[in-house]
Amino acid sequence: MAILCPSLMAQKGGSGASGMQFGFKLGPNFSTWTGEDAKPSDDEKKKMLIGAHAGVFMTIPLTQMLLLQPELLYSMQGARYTYEDGWKETYRTNHLNIPIALRIQWPTGLYAIIGPQVGFSLGGKYKWEYEDEEGDEDLEDLQSVQLSGVVGLGYQMPNGFGIYARYAHTFSKPFDFGDEDIKIHNSLVMISFFYMLKMSKGAGGR
């Protein structure tokens, strides 16, 4: 999720910008559904579903300020609904997401990302709860591939650790009901804690 300190790259005459770097990340997800058919009725409330994500990423320098940042992430997403009579529903889906973002890096350690993301469904569960009873079942008709857009802001410290926040919105629908037009989209906020592996000086690292 990070790149060499720009001041160090300047000291090396730009040689540091020629190397790729790799890192690991994990953190919580806060997801829900948006769209006309995801709106709660008068007797229900829609709540954020808390999940998690984890994965690996790399940065590919294009210039000293611009980088390409592909990632491979496991992500838990979905939505929750609660009803006035106490009935609760949770829709939890699992995804393998591959964002490929353009990263703009500033000398202060701050950076911004924007780009597309393709996600692959790994299945999901529907769970209901009412009073002292509960049950679950596999979610069916999940869309196998979803396309999204991502934007985010982050900060990396000189030691390689960092944090960033990202918002992702799917353009595709989470379910495939054939000809039935269901207006539901995934909306996701991710808080990531990451560590960028230190590269050897010969590879352009710190």
C-alpha cells in the first residue's frame, strides 16, 4: 500500500521509483446495501454489517508521485435489517476482490487512490433471529462477478506501517435473478492497517 519516501527517491536520483514493493493489510469492513429495493420499509431499519478483510498488495511506480496499486483481498460484505417486532435478518457474502487503483503519493506520506475493482463471489449466508430462535441457509443466485469503483485516502509512516480508509460502490448487482430487475448495490467502507515490506537497497528500498 505504500511506496518509497519521495525525499529518499530524490536523493537516489529517482532510482527508487523503478522498483516494486509488496505489503500485507487487514482491517474491519462496514457494509450495507443501497438502491431502491434495499430501502427499509416502515416497520424495519437497515443497519451496517461489520465484517473483515485481509490480503496482499503491491505498488508499481509510474513516476515519483504516481503508482499503480493492484491488490488481492478477501472481504466479508452484506447488510442487516431489524424489524419492530424483534425479527432480525443478516445477509453476509464473501468475496475475492481485485482492485487496480491509481495511487497519488505526496512527500508527507499521505496518498490518495482511485480506480476500478472486480470481485468474485465466494458464497454467502442468510441468517434470521427472533426471540430465542435463529436459523441460517446458503444464499442463492449470487452474482458471480461484480464490478465496483473505489476511492480512498491513506498515510504511511517511514517504518512501513500505515492506515487508510476506502469507499467502494458496486455498479453490478449482488444477485442474479435473471430478467427480474432488482435495484440493489453493495456499499462498503474499509479501514485498513498495513505493512509495506522493506526492500533491499539494491531494489530501491529504504
